[in-house]
Amino acid sequence: MKLLVVRPVVQTEQLSKLAGELGAKELREAYGCGAELEVAYLPYGPSSLECEYDECAAAPAICEVVKTRRSETDGILVDCFADPGIDAAREVAAGKPVLGAGEAALTAAMLLGERMCIVTVLDSVGRMIYRRAQRQGLRGRMTRIRSVNVPVLATTDRERLVDAITREGLDAVLTEDADVLVLGCTGLRSLADEVAGNLRSKTGFDIPVVDPSIAGIRMLEALVGMGMPQSGRAYAAPPDKLRVLPVVGSMPG
Amino acid sequence: MKLLVVRPVVQTEQLSKLAGELGAKELREAYGCGAELEVAYLPYGPSSLECEYDECAAAPAICEVVKTRRSETDGILVDCFADPGIDAAREVAAGKPVLGAGEAALTAAMLLGERMCIVTVLDSVGRMIYRRAQRQGLRGRMTRIRSVNVPVLATTDRERLVDAITREGLDAVLTEDADVLVLGCTGLRSLADEVAGNLRSKTGFDIPVVDPSIAGIRMLEALVGMGMPQSGRAYAAPPDKLRVLPVVGSMPG
Amino acid sequence: MKLLVVRPVVQTEQLSKLAGELGAKELREAYGCGAELEVAYLPYGPSSLECEYDECAAAPAICEVVKTRRSETDGILVDCFADPGIDAAREVAAGKPVLGAGEAALTAAMLLGERMCIVTVLDSVGRMIYRRAQRQGLRGRMTRIRSVNVPVLATTDRERLVDAITREGLDAVLTEDADVLVLGCTGLRSLADEVAGNLRSKTGFDIPVVDPSIAGIRMLEALVGMGMPQSGRAYAAPPDKLRVLPVVGSMPG
Amino acid sequence: MKLLVVRPVVQTEQLSKLAGELGAKELREAYGCGAELEVAYLPYGPSSLECEYDECAAAPAICEVVKTRRSETDGILVDCFADPGIDAAREVAAGKPVLGAGEAALTAAMLLGERMCIVTVLDSVGRMIYRRAQRQGLRGRMTRIRSVNVPVLATTDRERLVDAITREGLDAVLTEDADVLVLGCTGLRSLADEVAGNLRSKTGFDIPVVDPSIAGIRMLEALVGMGMPQSGRAYAAPPDKLRVLPVVGSMPG
Amino acid sequence: MKLLVVRPVVQTEQLSKLAGELGAKELREAYGCGAELEVAYLPYGPSSLECEYDECAAAPAICEVVKTRRSETDGILVDCFADPGIDAAREVAAGKPVLGAGEAALTAAMLLGERMCIVTVLDSVGRMIYRRAQRQGLRGRMTRIRSVNVPVLATTDRERLVDAITREGLDAVLTEDADVLVLGCTGLRSLADEVAGNLRSKTGFDIPVVDPSIAGIRMLEALVGMGMPQSGRAYAAPPDKLRVLPVVGSMPG
Amino acid sequence: MKLLVVRPVVQTEQLSKLAGELGAKELREAYGCGAELEVAYLPYGPSSLECEYDECAAAPAICEVVKTRRSETDGILVDCFADPGIDAAREVAAGKPVLGAGEAALTAAMLLGERMCIVTVLDSVGRMIYRRAQRQGLRGRMTRIRSVNVPVLATTDRERLVDAITREGLDAVLTEDADVLVLGCTGLRSLADEVAGNLRSKTGFDIPVVDPSIAGIRMLEALVGMGMPQSGRAYAAPPDKLRVLPVVGSMPG
């Protein structure tokens, strides 16, 4: 099985440093995953995804990547919690399943507990997630969305982040009856275990802490393994017509 | 009051013929509207909006138009039933209200009756509308979405369209308890009165038939008249960062 | 365009003083509104609306006003946040749109942000609003309803009111993720700008503060401008039959 | 236990004939009920309830009856499927439980099966019931509301009514998965057993057919038997103030 | 009328002491109930119900009791807030109404106020109640479920319990707009009046405090009084087939 | 990875013939699954699951199997569409993920399309599924549940079944806007591909047809691969106490 991980950002030096240069091979090891993983970045688009405008800037390029590479893969993960462009990507994926890391994480969380708390990086990202969750019909099973107020590209102070997420998660468990935590940004990957350890020592309970990238890869594997296409009626191929498409340039955002 | 009507497509000869070259002045007269209207087309994007991919192709250009012209207008209508890019457009509108013709039409319909039936052009557009309505929390007040199976750019056979919409609307009134009809495509504008007349003669009731463009203009006038900005907390201005933005080109879609 | 503003109370000296004797001309100026406004009070009914009993005492007289004046107006606003009698008024309005200030305000708020906080005068009014919001299907997008515990006819200490509303609104923004505020009583009109200024200075964000009377007038203008009747199937004219109707008297409530 | 049955109409000769002059004693026998029943009609109001306007014409008089007789009864049934004025009546009932026949029937139905079909007399009554059910949060468990298109005061052709209700109920069972039927008008009382017999012979299943008056009496007995007041916080007593109340007259509706 | 109260536990000495040996006669007096009450315990199962596993251990024995005694009773109450096995019990009750104390209490609460707070014994029971309420569609009208963290079989320190329930209930009234309290465990029976008294003295309002056993008996009386079977389509009798059923033994759980 | 597939029935000769004696090895090949699969039947319980009573008869034995074998597996699938006993099984699984085939199928379906139609064997099973879907909050995205009226143990006439499921599925696609089909019984496994082929040739669209057993295995693999326990707060281990547990016997059901 071959899976394509689309990181919906342009690859910059800063990002590479932040992500620790995780290529496909390292990803696969990190995720203990049986599938062959490939990583793709965008030919154009934002350097991080923190608002609706970023998502809209990324979506056309995500579709371009999907169109170019759909024939050589079995499924596609859009590796961002806000699920940018996934409905459009499904229309151009020729039946190959497309999954967003956010919807995968929320779905997995609902199978692990009753009521989830999403902790994300910024309030503005929280707003986007409210809109996505409303569309999925999951707002009734969520606590308030929490944020730690750290921009995506500044998520480098690991200790501070772990502390802040633990604090918000613990508060959600104690005052809003959360029983599952979801990290609301793929930039928080790798903090899940530490946060879970903290929550266990403070509450005495196993509180699952869902990492959206891992949930995304694993749920996508499941869909591909089921051998079924995405619905052709829900996501029909776009009709041919004139579309004046953008080409790559570089302007300040 | 100055309002900007963004037609989220590139302007083509075919479209111009179809739309009857309605410029700002004609629009204003057609809508009997007190505000000063200006019409903008996209610098790049699709020639019509019929699927999620079209929407995603249009959204960045909509944002560009909004950024360029926000300072010279009091409010912006994205004149398409699928509300492409409105969340992103709100983030870059500097507080000026941005409204989609679809959400305006659904909102108005809910103030005119209890249960609405949306009749649109194509099944694939119906799918998009299901997703939007789910996000707005309105699916509980909708009948099944109907379509007449005519592509947007072929909506020229007026008589056939009026007949098909009447047939679907009547069926929704009689078998699903609809009491308001909503035309689910701005391409169907100008058919509303005729359909309403048909429904009146067949049911004996006034069944409002909401035209999304007119609803959009009028509801936007209302929001601007209230003198309030769109929420800066729901739609914060995008942070500065590197974004590799597309420039205009022309490739087959 | 002629609009009728029904103030669903009997006109008393106390009220006149409170409302500053705003007649139709002043209203129009205050609302910067293009339509011709007329104001009507009730021939009988309560002197203020603070509970379900008040609403039920006002509703028949609202219908009488609508029946008497429907032929000389294009649309009718019931100018009270609790929307007294609007369903009945629609049935006797002969197709002319009838709008309640409460539903207008909630509708407008949903177009300006994601999650609203209603601040009203009394807890008992809050209960009525919960019921109305449930009927409109909007409770999922509301924070807890706040109140400042001031009776309608005592809303004269402007400074105290502004402070209390600001405090509740700020708390809703910070602890419940509100991004739009709605003043839950027409008696609070004219405080909106001040509260919005306070919230801006305390949060750094534009938080729209919706005044229900202004929202009501403006949304009604929009509906009338769309040129459509209220649904005759949702609001059919009452059949003729014996109804022993009350005549005006004056007893202590 | 003493219960007051408020028939929210004025008593006319026609109605008396229709209702077979069921006084309190006969009612009690008909319902096999242990409580002492008293019947009250309205001092003014409509002669039947078929639209929102009728309900609004009845509500103030219902409150008057409740205020006059609350001290001599243990609970009050508003004996009409549309539940006119119940929220206001609760505020003036001094803690005595007030129940509407409609909400009682829907509540009982939900304890007898999974999905209910309401069959009522007129389409216009169906609209009112949609609004009430939305407010109770029960629309998700209802099929389409059916009607037999017979005015309340013409419900005398028993055979035709039973046939029409059976036909609608059967269709709801077979095509919409209904498993409980609710008679959506107190004027249909006494037809329940016959309809249930028909459904049993046609489907082979026991399909409960809920009569709203009986459900109302029995559920009210239950609430009174629990010995608890209606919530004083949800239904606080109306504050004293000037209310110009109507006195009885007689004008054509 | 004969009603069977199934206490879904095995009868132990400890339980008998706790329940004060309330037999059928005492129950009837305690509940002021006109029906003839019989009490049944389980032949096998748990000694108390505090988690899903307890419920699943009790359910088959509940069905056995129902099958054995259905012909000699008019209705059956499963006297536990978690409503164990009620759907299965309905299928084997031969049309006799089966009610759970939990659903009865929630239903009654919704007729007494607008927004309820459930206070239960343990967090783990709260989880079960969240699931039941979701299935009944009532989560939108509930505050957070509160617990006092006392195991069912340790509910002997009356004063401490009353204090803890009062504290949680008061907090729900003041900070979450609750207006009805529901005791979320039949083990808390007999505390209702004291808690209600406390809430009255602290808030000045009558806040009903619903006891699930009393609500269960009274609502069941109502259903039986209505003379209707449970829906045979929603709860069809199980088909004959091989079922290897357990026989009673005694192993540590 | 080791997964335990619990078939929640007792193993009979008839069942073995029906299921084609699929042992663990064959299952693994059939599902193309990387995990090591083991199959367990119940020590006591029903021979098939077609109603709530069957489920309740199966649940305690499911828990016994889980308790006995939890230490030697990484995750447990309860292989029945009605998800019998999964909440209780989670409490005794010591943190190992437990999944039901029904919830897995519904979850996967929601990631493949917008609106699903479940086709099951019997109407009575459809009732159970309505209840489960209500609990998961998914009823808003479902069409009416369809059934082909064939008992589980008579699902041997393959051709007739495929035809009936195709007919119902096609009707749901054309008249209720379904875009994903879900087979509502694990007894229908192996028909999915044929039905999907039929739907493709009749509609021209890829309509995914979800087999619950395959969805169950694959989604469970995903959860186990994520390396997270089920929430210890949502599913706390049952407290120690006296439970009189049944031992195996054999009586007619």
C-alpha cells in the first residue's frame, strides 16, 4: 500500500528545521506503519496554516498535487488539522480516498471516549475548528476548544508547550467532563505521549491524547484496506470547462 | 452606501451573453436597490461554479479582489449560492461585512416560512449545498435538495427551466411540506417570479421563491445599515508570513 | 417603502420618558433608514414585556394593530426581543412580511460571527429567549444567556447598564468563546456603541454588539426589498369562525 | 386529587353537540381516572383552535381561568394539541403544574416507541405542531405530519375520519418507519381504538394510537402525584405592573 | 392496576439494610400511589449498578423476571437510573409497558422546567447517563452532569449527601441556568425534599428535585392508565431460536 | 499486532455451514489484513443476533470472553452490526481498544460520502440500528433504514439477497440522495462487491458499499496502530463487588 502525505505548505528552511527533516522513511518508522509513505509539499501556498485565508491559499495547490500524483498512490492524507481543501481534493482524486488529519483525529477520538477536548495553537485556529466540527455534526460531543496561544512556526519550546497543553487538558477533564484529548495542530505532533503521561499522573486515568498526523495515517490505511473508493456521487469528477488557473509566483501575503 | 458584488468567475464571452451583460447600473435597477453597486469579476479562476474544485479554484482570487477593493466599499457580496471563500474573504476584509448569496438566501427563507426546498441546477451542486447547510445548522428545516440537471452555462432554455423548477417545487410542497422555495444557483435569477406564479396557480398559496442574488444584496444592505463590523474575533486578520501566492496564468482545468 | 414599527406595549407616561419620545421621524434619523417609519402602540396590553404572561397579554392587541394597518404598510416589525405574537401576526398580515426584533437580531448575529452571547435585562426574560432560540434551532451557537438584573422600566442608569453589559459580554468572550454580542432587550437600545467600544479596548478585537431594534428595521427592509410575501402555506389566513374577542378595558394585571 | 381541564374555547351550542356534552363526571368515567376532574371553558376566545391566531386569541383567557381557579385545583390541563398559552399559564399558576395535551401526547409517544407520526385535522394545524415540536427538540423522531383536511368543527363523520387517519397512519408505518401514532387534535378523541384496531389488522403489529386528552390527564396525574411544583425559576410569577387587560365583548373574528 | 417494580440487583443483607426493607406495601404508602405494587429482585446479577458492566450483568435477569411475571402485572418499572435492559425487556413484555426510572425522571423534568441538572453518585455513572441522554436526544437541555463521588452502597451518610447534592445543584442553578434538579440514582431516594428545601432557602425559587423512583412509578401509572401497549413494531417479540441461556451460579465478579 | 474477533453468538453447526467455516487464517486472507486474527465464539448466548433481547443475552458472555483473553490481544472487535455489549466490554478490557462492527462501518461510511443508507436483514434489526445511530449522533446523515426481510440464519440465497439489497440501495440513491451504502448485518458479508457492481452499472457512479466486518477489522487496526488506550475516564474498570454471575446452561430461549 502506498500513501501520499500532503503537507499543505511550501517547504521552507524554517519549517524543515522545525519538522526535524522528517522524510518518508523516518515518518514510516515514527508511525510504525506498514504502508509505504511519500511526503509532498506544495508548489505554492502559505508557509503555515493558521487561518481561513491560509487554507484558501493552500487548497488549489493541494488539488494540483493530488491530480499529479493520484495515479501512483492508494490514498492521500492532507496533513493539517484544519482539513484544507479536502472536499475539492476528493473530486480530483479519481476515487482514491482522501482524508484530512483533523477529521481523522476527531473520528478516532469519538471511538476512544465520549467527550473530547481539542487543544490547539491559536484562538484563530480554534475558530476554524468550530466551523469544521459543526459541519461534521460533532459539536455536541466537544468541550470548549482550548488554545495555548503559540504560533505554529514558534512551536519549538517543547517544555512550555507540554505544560500549557497539560494545563488546558486537565482543566477540560475536571471542569467539562472531557475524557479524550485531541491535539488540534499537526505541529504539536510528538508531544502526545508526554501530555498523556502528565494527565495520567494527575488524574489517575488513561486519557488518550490523539495526534492528528498519526490518526490520519492510520485511518487512511484503514479506508484503503477496505478497498473502497470515495463516493463518486458525493464527490463527482469536476466537469471540463475553462478554468484560468494560477501559476506559481512569489508575492508577499 | 457602496456595495461590491463579486461574481466569483472569470468573465467570458459566453457568460456575458448569458448574464445579459448586466453591469452595475442595470443590477441596481433590477434590484430596486438604494445602494451604489459595483460588479467585479475574478482575475483568474473558473468560468462557472459547479463543484468543490471550482470553489477552491475561485477562493484565492476572491480574496485578492476583496483585499484590493475593501477600502472603497462598505460591504461585499460573493454572488454564488455555494458561498465560495467567504470565511477567508472575511479575514481579509478589514471588518467590512462579507456575505455569500447562499447563506443570505437560506437566512431570508427561514424568516419567510418554516421549511424550505432548495432547487438547484445539478446534483453535484446539491452535494455542496448539503455541506454548507450542515455547517449553518439548517438541515433540519430543509426538504431534500432538488436539482433540474442543467449545467450552469446551459441555463438558457428559460421555459424548460421554469417548468422543471415548478415541478420540483410543487412536489416538495405536496410531499415534503415545503413552504418556501429557494433557487439554488445565481444562474437561475430572474426565474423566481414566474415559478412563484406557477406555484400560486397550482396550490392556491403564496409560496415565496427566493432569488439568492437579490437576497444577498438586500441582506448585505441590512448588515451594512446596522453599522457593525464582522466579528474580529471570529475572523481575525491573517498574520503576516511568507505565502507563495499564485499569479495569473491560463491552463486547461 | 413604508414600515410599521409595533411597540408591543401600551403607551404610558413613564415609557414615553424612558424612550425619549422617539417618534417615527426621530427613529428614521436614528436608524439612518431609507424607509418611511411609523410607530404604533397597543390599544391594550402590558406596559412592558418581561415574561410569558406579558407576551400573551400583548399578542391579541398586536394582531389587532396588524389587521387595522396592514393595507397601508409594506412590512411590520414587532419591536421586542421576545418576538411576541409574531406567528399569529403573520397569519393576519395578508402576506406582508412580519418580523420580530429578536429573530432579526439573532439572524444578523449569525452572519457576523460564529458564536453569540445574548445579554438581557432579567433572568426571566432569559428563560423566554432560551425557548425562542430552541425553536429557531440556534441554541447550539449560543453561550449561556446573561442578564444584568434590571427591570425594563428601570433601564435608566445608563452608566451602570453599560458597565454590567460590558462585564458579562467580556466574560462570555473570554470564557465561552463568544464573538458577537446581542442586546437581549429593545430597552437597551443606544448602548450598543458604548459597549462595543469597551470590548474593543479590553480585548483588542471588534466584537459586534447587535441592537435588536436596528437589526429588526434593517432586516425587515431587506425582506420587503426582496419583494416577496411571507409564505401563505406556513401562515395561512385564519378561517372565518365565531371568536369572542376582548374589548379594551383597564384592570390591574 | 383535583384536576382542572381547560377547554381553550368558548362554549357554543355547536361545540356542545360535537363533544357530546361530556361534563366532568363523564370525562372521569371515560378516562377511568382516579382524580376529580372539573371542566372549564373560556370566558372569551375562539370557538375552535386551528391556527396561531386562534391560539393567541385564547391564551389571555386561559391565563384568566388559571388565575381564578388555581387555588382550588392540584394541576391544570390545557386540553388542546397546540398547547396554547402554556408557558404564560405556568407563570400565573402559583407552582401548580400546567400541562398541554400536545406535549403530553408527544412525551407519552416517545416512551411507547421510537418514531411517531402525528395525524391532525388540517395542514395549518400541522404547521403549528412543527413549531411546537421544534421547540421540544422532538422533530428528529417524527415522520412528516399528516392531515386529513377536515376542520375541527366538522369532525362529525366518524367513519370517514377513521378511514382517513388509518390510511395516513398506515402509510407512515410502511414508508416512513413510524411505530407510534399520535392523534394531533383533541377533536379526534374517541377514534383512537378504532384506528388502532385497523392498524393491527393491516400490519399485524400493535401500533399505539395516542389520544392527546387521555395522555394529558394521565401525565398530569403523574406530575401531581410526584408532588412537585413547576420550576419557579423557569416560570417565575409575573411582576406587578400596569397591564391594560381586555374585558369580554363579542366581535366577529 | 398492578405494577411490578424490578430492582435490578440481587437482594443482599447490606442492600436490605440500606433500603430500609421497603417492601411493596411500604412503597405504596411512600409513593401515595393508587396502584398495587409488587417488588422483584433479580435471581442473579450485580449487587448494585454503577457501570456498564453491572448493567450488562443485570439485563438478562431483568428479562427473565419480566418473562416470568408479565402475565400477572399491568406494567413494569426497571427501578434504576441507568435504565438497564429496558429495550430488551420491552421485547419480552408481551405489550405491557416497560419503563426505566431514568427515562421517566428525565421526561418528567422536561415538563417541569427548561434546563435540568442531573446529580448522581459517581463519575462513572455520569458517563452512562451521558450515553442514555444522547440516545433520548436530551443532551441539549442538560447542564453538565454532577456527581457527589459516593458509591451506591455507601449512601448512608444522609447529611453529607444532602449537603453535597445541594452544593452541586446550587452551582448548576447559578452558573449553568439549571431550573430543575434530577437525582441521578435511585439510591438517593428520600433526599429530594430536603434538597428542594435547601435550594428554596438559598435561591428564593421552587426548584423541583425529581426522584427517579417516584417519577418512574407515576409515569408508568400514566402509561398503563392510557390503556395502550408498547409499540409492537418498535419492540417486536424475539423470534424463536436456539439461545444457550445462563443458569444461576455464584462467582466473584 | 494481534486482534481478537468476537463473534457474539454460540457456534452451531448451522452457523458454521453458513459462515463457510471461516477460521482465523481464512479471515486474515479474506481481509488482506496484516494483523494476526483470532476468532472467538461465546460460551453461552444466542445463535444469532436479531433483536435487543438477543443482544442482551450475548453481552455478559462477550464480557467474559474479553476478560479471559484481553491480556493476549491488542484489540477486540465485536463482530456484529448492533454493537452488543461494547460499552461494558470496554470497561473490562483493561485499556485495550474495543470496537463494534456497526460503529466502525458508520464511521468509515461518513469518511467516504455525505449521506448513507443502511440496508439490513430485518425490520427489527433496523429498529436497533436507529437507536444506536441516535446515540452516535448520526441520524441526521442517514436515509431511512432499509431491510430485505430475510432472517440472519436464512441468508443463503445469495442471488436473491444481492438483488434485494441492490433494489433498496438504488432507491435510496435516487429518492433519498444516499451516496454510500452500508450493509447492516455481518451476515451479509461478501455481497458488498456484487452490490457495488450493480449500483455502478445502474447509476454510473462509484457508490461505496461498506461491509461492517471489514470496516471493523480495519478501523480496529487503525486504533491499535495509534497506540492509545480507550479512555479510562469514559470506561473505568468496574469496582469490585458481589456479582452473582450466571454459569453456562442450556435452555430454550
